[in-house]
Amino acid sequence: MKKIIFIGTSGSGKTTLIEALRGEKLVYRKTQYIDYSDNFMDTPGEYAEGNDLAGALAVYSYESDIVGLVLCATDDFCVFPPACAPVANRPVIGIVTKCDEQDANPELAKMRLELCGCERIFFTSAKKHTGVEELLEYLK
Ligand SMILES: Nc1nc2c(ncn2[C@@H]2O[C@H](COP(=O)(O)OP(=O)(O)OP(=O)(O)O)[C@@H](O)[C@H]2O)c(=O)[nH]1
Ligand SMILES: [Mg+2]
């Protein structure tokens, strides 16, 4: 299986999605450090939210085969700048999370991730376990 790094703001649902991908029970756990112990590399959202820590994400992304930009379907902002994907020098995919939420706007999130240059977009809900199998299939 390919190694993927998940990058996105705090609370966007990276850790919960990883739990769903692993088939684990969903338990809230604040990510405190970059966890690269297996194929799902988890990162604290704060690293994506400011310039001081973002450099670490760039370095760790080179330990992965795929970069996953995680965007919550209920967010009314996007921290990823347009055309940022080519900087990664490896495939970058977009992952829309929390598609189950009532006020979710997955199509807006998709548009923003496409603007980043993501080559594929996945719509997911860890809570409803949707989009999880498609992502696992892509990572095979
Ligand atoms: N409705 C809904 N809520 C979700 C989903 N995934 C995560 N959440 C909730 O969103 C909150 C944050 O989820 P996390 O997985 O901890 O977010 P994170 O991106 O890992 O956050 P940091 O570790 O701070 O970077 C938790 O309360 C989750 O229960 C989802 O698919 N649907
Ligand atoms: Mg987390």
C-alpha cells in the first residue's frame, strides 16, 4: 500500500478518517505530533495553519508516496493556495471530509481542491463510512 500524508486544518477530520481507513472505532484524539508510524501519516492541523510549521509538512511529504489535502465540506475557507499541488513533486489528491454534515457543501470544497491542482477528489464521511473504500482502493 502507498504511504499517504494527510494535511489539513485542525478539526478537518484527518485522524477520524484514518481511524475509518483502518476500520477502527472512531475515538476523538487530538493529534499532537507528526505520526509517520504506518502508511497513514497523520499531522496536526496547526502545521497547515501557519507559515512557521508548514515547512515541516513539506519535509515530511517527501516521506510519502501521495499527498492528501484534506478539506472539510463545512468550511467556508481554504488554507491551501491555488496551484500549490505541483510543489509536492508527487501525486496530490483532495479529500473532502464530513460530507454527512447538514450544512456541507462538498462541491465547493471540490472546486477549491481542484484549484490547488489535485489530480483526484474523494468525497468522504468517516462517520457514515462513505468514500473510505474508494480511497483504500486508490492507495493499493
Ligand atoms: N459529522 C462528522 N464529523 C466528523 C467526521 N470526521 C471527523 N468528525 C469530527 O470532527 C472533529 C475533529 O476530527 P479530527 O479527526 O480530530 O480532526 P483532525 O483533522 O485530526 O484535527 P487535528 O488533530 O487537530 O489536526 C471530531 O469531533 C470528529 O468527531 C465526519 O466524517 N463527519
Ligand atoms: Mg488529528
